[in-house]
Amino acid sequence: MKQIKVKFCGLKKHHELHWAAESGADAVGFVLVEKSPRYVDMELAKELIDAAKKMQLITVVLFADHPAEYVNKVIDSCYPDVLQFHGFETAGFCEQFKHRYWKAIPMLSTADYLSYFDQYPNAEAFLLDTFGKQQSGGSGHAFEWFQFPEQHKEKMILAGGLHENNVADAILSTGAEFIDISSGIEEMKGVKSANKMMSFMQQVKAIEIT
């Protein structure tokens, strides 16, 4: 029986990291996109990443069409485990850093998600999210779920509009083995909720997948 992995994205405070660790999350994400209500600057990202690593959490930093110089600065300063690209970055751009990376797929603006697997052959994973039209995720809206193909399932991360009341249906409908959530664990935009984190993880842990 496989264990479903969970990433809590858009964390901004040290106490949110503790909540994530206590709830049983596997990874945490930090948004470096300035227009986002979940934005953290490089200095704070470094603090949070250092703290998260001590809690054995996988650390992910989120970019959206940032210049390569900035991405390199973040890598050198913050030492994140994974780079997550949410913009129109090419495979060549993503791979120049010689670092583990995930590529987000905008499920509002493309139905041909499988083409991304061919375009980004070295991506560690693909985040299927509801974004597009200048939006970098965290919309709180879900796309139309479908059963993930078995041969690609291990590289597919489900995101977009998830919360404690629909995550069970989402997992059963897709077969997802990795879940990413941001707005669904917030009490208000950009402010995480300990209760929602705990409740969400309880729902995930109650689901058995083979």
C-alpha cells in the first residue's frame, strides 16, 4: 500500500512550518513571485528553508519567469531541495541549473498535458494546477479531474482547488499519489490555518491506495 505524499505551499511563517511538520506533511513550498499574497523574499525564504530542513521537510521554491541570475542566487543562498517553475520556462531554461525541478502544467490553458512530459524529459515531476492568464496557482479552483495514466502517475502531482472536503474524491478520481495544497489550508488569503492543515492530513491519511 502506497502512502500519499503532501506538499503545503505558500508558507510564510515559522509557526506554519511547525504545523506542517506536526500534521505529517512531506514537503513545504515557498513562493518567490512578488505579485502573490504568499510571497516571501530571498532572505526569509532562506530562514524558512533552513528551519524546514531541520524538521525533515522537503523544501521547494516556486518561480514564475524569473531571470536565470535570480534563480541562481536563490539556489546559492537558500539551498532548496527542489525548484518549481510556474511560468513559460523552456526545458533548456529549467535544466541549466543542474538541480531537481518540477514543472507546473496550467490546466486552465491546456488540455494536452501529456505534451509536457515530452517537452520536459528531465523534470522530476509535473504539478497539474489550475492557473493561467498571468496567475501562478493558488487560485482555489479545481480543474476537471481524470484518472492519471499508470505509466505517468509517479511523476504527477495534483493541485488546484483542493481542501479537506474534496481531497478524498480528488484522490479516488485521479489516483494521485502526491498532493499539493495552498489556499485550501488558509483561514484567509496568504494566512495558513493549523486546524485546516491537520484536518486535511487526516482526510489524506484515511485514504488507502494500492
